[in-house]
Amino acid sequence: MSPVGIHSVSTLYSAEKIAARVESLAGEIAEAMPDDILVIAILKGGFVFAADLIRALHRAGMRPQVDFMTLSSYGTGKESSGEVSIARDISDDIRDIDILLLDDILESGRTVAAARKLLLARGARSVKLCMLLDKPGKRKVECEADFCGFTVPDLFVVGYGLDFAHYYRDLPYIGTIDDD
């Protein structure tokens, strides 16, 4: 493999396919949720998806507000312990608010399940999950997205906010790193 940051990447989902799916997701969300919602994007991976989705929600007739969280899951080795730490918390009062919790990828489910539980405990009226990508084969806890862009096989993906060693978030498409 090449040094970090200079791998070639094969396209899995083109920028055009992602844009079309984001518009479609916004329509699904607009039909299922009230017009006034709080979108909480999980950083860092969810920021590109969040930016495109909130504009699409606006075009679908919604009036989304936006906040952000940064969450970390700690454990030994490559497995999460299931303990979720908040590195950056939301700034809004969420009592009696309908929330769309948004992230780039749903794998084990531990982080978003813990975030959903926390937001409900803080008094949110509802918390729906919106994931750009879903890897159901990686699930460690019972957690399903209410809205999902694409279901992906067990591949390591980058681009459109997803990174490898802090690289590739800038790609306008989602792809896989080619082994050189």
C-alpha cells in the first residue's frame, strides 16, 4: 500500500448518485417528520452529509435547525467497549423537540444507540436516525436507521466525509481504497 493520503480510490457511489439519494431521503424525512426539527450531526464524518441534507430538507419544505455532537467510543483493540464519551456536546435545549440524529455510517450501532438514548433521556420528543451508509453485517447492538442512504457490503469506504487517517473526507464521492 502507498503512504497514507496517496492511495487510489475506486468509486462505489458517484457524486451524482449521492446527490440524488440525498434529495430522495429529504422527501422521505419530510413525509415522516414535522417541519420543525433539530438535525444533530455527529462529527466529524457526518458534516458533509449534514450540509447537503439540511439544504435538501429546506427544498422539501422543512425548517431544520442544526446542532453538532462529537462522540467517541473507547475499548481495547479494534472493538468498542460500548462506552460512549461526548467530546463535544450539543448547545440546544432539546426538551419536547423532534430530532433527526445524523451520521455517516451505521456499523456496530453502539455510538448512535447510546446517543439516541441520551437525547431521549434529556427530554427529546423523538429521535429518528438518519445514516448515509448502513453496514448491517457489522451490528453489535440492536439499532436500525429510520432513514438510510445506501446499504453497503463489508468494505472500508472513504469520501463524502468518511476518512482514512484523516484523509479523503474531501472526495465528492464514496469509494474504496485500492491496494497498490
